Amino acid sequence: MNLMDSTHSNPMSLCSQADSQRTLYPYVTGTSVIGVKYKDGILMAADMGGSYGSTLRYKSVERMKPIGKHSLLGASGEISDFQEILRYLDELILYDNMWDDGNSLGPKEVHSYLTRVMYNRRNKFNPLWNSLVLGGVKNGQKYLGTVSMIGVHFEDNHVATGFGNHLARPILRDEWHEDLSFEDGVKLLEKCMRVLLYRDRSAVNKLQIAKITEEGVTISQPYSLKTFWGFSAFQNPTVGAEGSW
Amino acid sequence: MDLNAPHTMGTTIIGVTYNGGVVLGADSRTSTGMYVANRASDKITQLTDNVYICRSGSAADSQIVSDYVRYFLHQHTIQLGQPATVKVAANLVRLVSYNNKNMLETGLIVGGWDKYEGGKIYAIPLGGTIIEQPFAVGGSGSTYLYGFFDQAWKEGMTKDEAEQLVVKAVSLAIARDGASGGVIRTVIINSEGVTRNFYPGDSLPLWHEELPPQNSLLEVLHSSSPEPMNM
């Protein structure tokens, strides 16, 4: 079962009648999003790249946005579909506020709504080409979940989309623990983001880390990570094996 | 992740002649689909003491072509009794590429120095065409450099000017081509011999929308006040 973004997969085309508009393949895409639960809430990280095929076209795309008072949404995949999802959620939150009843949608509810939206679109063969990470805190309860473009959804203590599934989750499985401090959480996310920077072709060295706690959402200013190239083996790798890598 | 995708060096490769020799440059990224299989590859390969080749496209194809040519050139040098010329090396590469054009997917740049013609660059793209040029760019990253070189290349540069140009160009391509990245390697060939240089990723200039690298967000937060976080 394919759980991650397929930026190069074939269009799912079993229906052959004329369609008005449907997403066949993505154009401008974002890569991995990683989320972890920590002591005070959720920490999420995503780089700011919007790739256009193999071109790193846009380098200041914000792929994490606050939703209402209690949630934070991070998205990978087609950016235009993410922007559409933000419009849907905006309307959802607006209607929720109009009740003016003191209640507000928490992360669990927003995640459930997103799951329905993604799954129903998938059933019509017109998916929103995203993998989403939804994190939040309400009444002291931390919540972290994910939804894919085909409607696969679950919650966990740490989640990742795209390449993050392969490169970040093994690190998180080893090093995540309950009640991480903010500092440890940031360092853990940065460790994962650095590996992604080395090994994911669509990664861009400009990222943001967002946190959500009972108090609210904070998204950091964009910054870059240092990378290490000082292994002696990197200097002259083909000495003694001319013609190899 | 398609682990059965062939290893390609998306790549940016460059060869530039200058007043006295040539400078060859390349990035160091080899990918299997979207995964970076090797982030510090060496794409500038030796054919003889005085001729080197920049490889792009399929990693396997470019390696086998350069292995064959190195083998032929070795025999040729013994028969000739003196170092092979750059032109001969380039034409051997062309023969292999052209005669196997249906099976190969590799773009190559041959550069070197010999006593008859001095520094020379030959481009051998897909299909096996051979083109002698004062400078050449190749690989997927090269698409971002045509405009740059149209403006920045000048006849009669010094060795240092040429190398700086190559490093700047590969760095610009790396900034925009997802298939290029890592470190920049350069090889300078002239009458005095061959010099290899290494420019790690973190020493390269920053371009538009790129930021100076930090050790961690924690340092950013602690160094500046007021709090640089925004809603």
C-alpha cells in the first residue's frame, strides 16, 4: 500500500468520460513534513521549498499554517491543493465561530473533517494531492495525526510524510520519548531535517519549526541548517578506483 | 521510493578553457529516483595524465564509456610513444557514444591539455555528436546556466578567474536543480600538471532566498531578542 506522496505516479484513470477538472499529477510540490509530540504540545517541521518537477522553483513557501485556536496543519504534495484545503478549513472555522457558543473545534475534529474530505475526493477519482500532518492541544490533551491523499489516516506520537516516512521515522522510533523538552524536540526535528536535506532531492535548505501548545501556535522565522562535508572519504573518493564514484 | 530506478547523476558539469589550460567542474550528487544515493560522488574521471572527463546522465553508462576509453587510450599511448592529445581522447569517447547510441544515456565533457593545441574542451552530448568549444555545460543543471554563461564568459581569463567562474556556475545550478547538489569538485589541467580542488557545500555563496546556515533554531532564539517568532 502506498502511504506516501507519489509525485511521479500514474494518474488513476478508470473512468473515461469527459471530466471538468481533476488533478492528474502534481505540479508545484512540497516535500516532507515531520511532527512530534513533546512535553507542552506538538512540534512540527517542514522546509519552505515548492518544487516544479526537478526544479527548486519556490523557496519561501509556508507549508505549515495555524487552524483555529487549537490546531496546526502541515502539508506536503501539491501546493495549490493545500491552499484549497486552507480555504475549506477557513470556512469550517468561520461557521464554528458563528455559533458563538464558547465551544471551538479541536484538533481531533479538524483531523476527522480532513479525513472525510480527502477520502471522499479519492472516491471520486479527483484527489487533493497532499499528505497532511495535523497537530494540536485542547484542554491539556495533545493530538497528532496524519491523512494521506487516499484517505489513510491515523494518530501517533510522531508522524512524517513523503521521504520523512523512510528517513525520519526510523530516527524518531529510536530517539523519541514521552515528555521531550522543547530543546530536545527541536534538536530531534533538526536531526531529521538534516538527513532529509542530504538525502531528499527535493529538499531545500530553508525551514521553519512550529510549535503548538495550550497557549497557541508559534511558527519560527525561516532559517537554514549547517551541513557537514568534512569526512576525509569525501576528499578523493576514487583514489585507487579510477572511474568509480 | 523507487529503489529500482537507475542511478543517474542528474548533475551539473562544466568545462572552461582559459589562458594556459582548462578548468573542469562538477557537483557531487548521484540519485536513485528521488533518493540521493551518493552525496559526495566524484564525477570528474581521469582518462590519461593530461585528459579528464566530466560524466553526466546514467552513472553506469558514463562509467563504462570512460573505462573503455581509458583502456584504449592506454594502448594508444604505448603505441604512439607520447601522451595522447585531447582531440584523440575526445574522439574515442565520441566513437563509443555514437556507435552505441541506442543503448547509452550519458552526456560527457572531455577536457585536457596537450603540447600541440594547449587547453581544449570537447562536448559529447547524447547521440555522440562532438563539439569543440571554448566552454561547455552539461547535465540537468546546465539548463540554468546558459543565460549565465552568455553573460559571464570572457575570452582569455586567468586560471583563478576561470576556476571562480566554474565554482560560481555550479553553485548557481545546485541552487535550482534538485538533481544537483553536495560539494563542488574542480580539476585544473595545464602544462604544469593537474590540480584537484574541493569546495564543500557549506562554503558556497548564498543566492536568492537562501539563508546563512545555523547550528540550530535554539541558537537563533537565544541570540536575538526580541523573540523572532511570528504568528
